[in-house]
Amino acid sequence: MTARKEQFKNTYTCKVSGEGYEYEAEYAIGKKVKWSARIYKDGELKGNPTGEVANELKGEALKQYIIAYIEGIIEKHLGVAE
């Protein structure tokens, strides 16, 4: 069985620096959720983080969890070029 994939786009403004970023994310739903994101600033690719998390969540709760994870990465500049 092929895992169902979800995609979304969002924006994030860093709380400390005020820098604005856009990102696109995709995740495959299953017992483990594999996700990837492309993070942009002013149209320039700044990072491409990926990960995998154990999944007990569904629907909007899962999406919000992934959003929080990605935005935490952006806020901390983990693998995101300045």
C-alpha cells in the first residue's frame, strides 16, 4: 500500500530577528511520517530539511505538528542559510 501524501505552503516570520520566510512542505502519512520542506527567503532557496517522526496524530493535528517542527527549525536557523 502506498502512503498518502499531503502538501502545503506557508509563511513564517522569526520572532527574534523578524526575518520572513516562505516554505513548502510535503509529508507521507503512515506509522511513521516522513516529511520534507523547502525553505525560501525572498525567493531564494535557503534550506531543505527532512525528517521522520512516529505518528499517533491525524488530520489537522498532524499538519500543525509538522508546521511547528518546521517553524522551529527556521527560528533556530538549523540548516537554513542566512
